[in-house]
Amino acid sequence: MPIKPRVLAVDDEERNLRLMEAMLLPMGYEFFKAHSGEEALDIVRETPPDVVLLDIMMPGVNGFEVARRLKANEDTRIIPIIMVTALKEVDDRVKALDAGADDFLTKPVDKLELKARVANSLKIKAYNDHMRSYQRDLETEIAKRTRELELAYERVKDASLDTIHRLSRAAEYKDEHTGDHIQRMSQYSVAIAREIGLGQKILESILYAAPMHDIGKIGIPDRILLKPRRLEPEEWEIMKRHTVIGAQILQGSDVGFIKLAEVIAMTHHERWDGAGYPNGLCERQIPLVGRISAVADVFDALTSRRPYKEPISVEDSFAIIAEGRSLRFDPVVVDAFFSAKEEILSIKRKHPDTSPSKLVEMAELPYT
């Protein structure tokens, strides 16, 4: 069965309430009466009406104040208020409009006019209810769609990072590094950058860019990358070219994190004292991401096995990083590295070396 429209009449005179009740009940409305402003507010809180017929001149909380309170409340502000009053001065009506009145009826109330104004106010209330419901549904749908887009974006980001890791392993086929090195080095870089105070956007870009720091090693001959002894000077010059090769592979992109990866690939072997390569940059000539990745890369190299060395203990590796402060490394970056020490150790435990390089694995396979 359809719900009857609810009409609340507020007047301190019972006969006025009875008169309006007699006029409106035959129209199928559910009728409520209140003899004061306080009682009216209580009824509205418990059973919100669809329209309020409100007398102005009442003792205690008068009609102006009731209207102001109803219109100030988000839950009741769309309820139409018809002021039923004997006041005829323009100032009184302006005051009622300022308080939130939507319409007026003059006492003594005319039956036809009462029915017409109530019916019109109920139409307005129905429209407002519809718009509020539509707004709620729209907000719910927007929130749902936004969440779906956020989840889709997260899936794309996860897929992108996975793709970066997999493509970065192209260098792994040419080196003794493992995928764990890629994970550790990039996460070390993020931990250091966070301690320095870089924002979330740049942290995410570093996480995506740092795995590509050694992508240029794909262009270095195996005899040099896998040589188990110290490189000859001419071999070392070839090895150093992996920074330039990596930057060349990554150059020309419009994607922000790939541009950042190009910078890291080119500068992660530069030194604070200017003795690094390929360009001999010093101090703040070196981009900050290059200074950060230099510390992260060296720490992981120290604590990992290479064709030419066994891993160094974490304690000794920390000591070497500390000794390189203001010489090999930016002192601010070194300080941030040690501030993130617990996170660095947690990352190392989470990503231990589990296998040799792909090239070594392939070399050990039986020939068929």
C-alpha cells in the first residue's frame, strides 16, 4: 500500500489544529498536531513529516525559530514549511522567508487554498526527495566506479612493475646479478629517498626506475661481465660503458619514471669526490637519484656474491658505506641510509639471493 503523505500542523490554539485536520484528513493525509515549537521539533525528529503548517506567534519557541532550526539541519531542510499566520506586514513575511519559510497561508485559513498549497508543497517535497535519492545513488555509483578505477590502476601499476623487473632481468642473463638484486637495490633506494623526505610520487617513480639501473650491461661482453679475476684497464673501460649504454636504451621516452631511469642508469656510478664515471661529476652536479642509487647499489654489491668475490658481512658493508661519506657518497644520502638501517635490513632479509644468474644456470644445463 502507498505511504500516506505526512502533514504536521503546529499551532498553540487547538481549534485551529482541528480545523486544518478536518480539511486535510479527507484528502488521505496522515495528520500530526503540535501545540508548541518544542513539541513540533520533537515530532520532526521522531517522525519527519512531508510538509509543516507552522504558526508564527507561539509562546516559547516561535515559528521563526522552528523554521530556522529545521532549515539548518541537513536531515530536515528539504521539508517544505508553510507559515500559517495572521501577520500581514511585509516585514513579517520577509522575516519568515529569511527564517526558511517556503509558502504562506493567511488566517483564517481558506479550505481550497489550504488544500492547494499543501498539495503543491508535497509535490516540491517529492521532487526534493527524488533529487536527494538521485544524488545519493549518483555518489554511491561514483564511489563504486572510482574504487574500480583505483583497483584497475593498481593492477596496471603492479603489472608495469612486474614487466620492469622481468625486462630488467635481460641484464641478468649477462651478469651474476639475480632478480633479488633488482628488488633489493630498488627498495633500498626508496627507503633512503623516504628518509631524505621525498614525496610519495617521486618514491613511486624511483621504485619503478631503479630496477633499470644496470640495463646497459646487456651490451657488455660476457667475457668481461663474468671474468672471475680483476679486469684489465681496457676491460674496465668497456665495463664502464654500461652506464652510457643503459642511458641510450632508455633515452627519448615521454614516461616520467623511464626518464628517471635514464638518469639513474647514467649517474649511479658517479662519485661525490668526482672520481666516478662516466662523466666525472662531483657533489651536486650528480642528480639526487643518482646519489641515492649509488649508495643502494654499492651496499647490495658489497653484501652479494659476484664472479670475482664472495659477499662481505653486513657489518663490514655498513663500515665501508660510512667510510665513503663525503668521499664516494653524498653525506646527506649516507645519513639517510643509516637512518633507514632497520628497513634496509628488513628488505635484505625479505629478498635473499636464491639462485645464480641466468647465464650461469644456462651454462650448467646439459647439452642436448
